[in-house]
Amino acid sequence: MASGLSTTFAALSDPTRRAILSRLASGEATVMELAQPFSMSQPAISRHLKVLEQAGLILRRIDGSKRPCRLAPAAIAETEQWLAQLRRILEANYSRLDLLLAATPSKEPS
Amino acid sequence: MMTLTLEGDLHVVVTRRFAASPETVYRAHTEAALIRPWMLGPDGWTMTICEPAAAPGDKIHFAWSDGHGNGFSLTGESLVMEPFHRLVHVERMHLPAPTPDNHVETNFAPDGTGTLMTMRMTLPDAATRQAMLATGMEHGMEASYVRLETVL
């Protein structure tokens, strides 16, 4: 599991690959479509896609001569995970804030 | 008591009621001595740098440590400070690479004898969320909780 996460993190450490994932968040795309905004050759984009595929972040299917890419389900479910973590941390923080507020005498308007 | 909802594809809206006046809750979000005790994430973490903005235009700098070599920081700039009802700022986390800017607007409205706080923030892009989850899991999720908490 640790090596899997290291692979994930390594895959995410590159700004181009992060931009590719953000693009795929809005839907499936071909290598040609992905290469367009990056002023990068299709082989260069393909190498990035291979890294993302090995990290389990994207899936590719065969459509004639094309191999369109899409986000892997785990990469999609991450929004829900992220929101669940955000909720937990905010609830912990605000519970502490409740205690602080209870211990802080309110300033009366003078 | 707390609600957390997605608004469209880009925003997260959090509401929370507090049993204190808007002035007191506002100050707990803007004064270092009042921020330090609660803006922590998991137990055991401490704020090593707590430099909130004193006026619009000021820089914001927060950093956290778990005391075992794990830490991270957040920098930002205050855009609006309207005592004691509205705060707007931009912020980014350093993982250590900076995340895209998050725009955060916080309102403090009187609600009976207490305060209803509404915080509206930008959802990090898909790759940033992945990075935050992935880095957090490498530290047994704890660091991630703290990172996420900095979206405050």
C-alpha cells in the first residue's frame, strides 16, 4: 500500500500530469485532445499518460485506433473522501472553538 | 450542527452556529492568541507560525507541526476585513509545492444570542485533492486532516 501511494504521489508531482487529471475531471479525452493545450508532442503526452495509468489514476479503452482516457473511479471518489475529511477536521476544530468561546467572557457593548 | 455542501462544481459552503456574539467569533478567526488554541486539526499538532492579517492587504502565514518532523504551511493575503461580520482572503497550502489559490469568504451573522457563520470556499481542483489525500495517507491520514483544515 505504501508503495502504491508513493507511485500515486510521484505521478501527481508533475504539473503537466496534474493538468491532465484536471482536464479529465470534465470528461474523457483522446491523446490528441490532451496534447493540444500543452504545446507538447503526442509521444510526450503518452509518456505522462503511461505514468498516470500505472499509478491507477486513469483508465484507457480501445476505440478503433484511439485509446481515450478517463479518470479512474478512485480518482473520482476522491472528491467525496476529501469532503468527508474536511468535515471531520472542521468539526474537531469548531468543537475546540466552542470550548474556547464558552471560556471567553463576551465583551459587553460599552 | 455543522452543514457542508457543494455549490455547483467549484464551491464548498460550510455553516456552523456558535454560542457567542459575532464580535467574539470574528475575533477568534482574526487574532493570533485566539486562533492558536483551536485551529489545529488532530490532537498533538501545534501551530508553529500564527500570523493572521491585521488589515486588508496584509499577508497571512500559518504553519503546523506534529512535533515528529511532519509539518506544512499556508500563506495567503487578506482582501476584506469588515469587523465583525465579514472576512475575505485568498490562501494556498504548501505540500510543499503550492496548491492553486483558494478564495475564502466568511460571514458572521447574529443568530439569536449567538452567531451563524457561513464560509464559502473554492474546491481545490481534482489533482490537488488527490495530492492532499495521497500525501495525507502516507502519514496515516493525520497530516491530511491538518492540511484540509487549513482550507479555513
